[in-house]
Amino acid sequence: MNAKEVAEDMKKFCGGGFATRQKIANYIGIKPDHVDRFLVGLERIDNKHYFIPDVVDNMMKRRGIR
């Protein structure tokens, strides 16, 4: 899957363009504490929501895929 496909799939799973740590963890299938590595440097909305395309971009960077 490329970044665009992952972002669209995550948006469907989370029900919109933003997601909390818990929803991101549920989507990936890991504990919320392990999601933090994908959230480093990202801006939060209402102190808990992350823009899904930014999260996916960080995930792909960590994998070496863009």
C-alpha cells in the first residue's frame, strides 16, 4: 500500500480526517504507547487529535517509503 491508500483506509476506520492515539493504535493493532514514535513532531488539535495524512507520512518515513 502507498501512503495515500493507507491514509484513506485509516480515515474510513477512524471516521474522519483526524484520530486520537487510541484510534491510531487500534488501526495499527498495537498499544497506544507504541504509537508515539509516529506522532513525534506532529501538531495536535484539541490536544489529542492528529491529522491522519501527517501520521501516515511519519509512518512511511519510518519505514523508508514515501
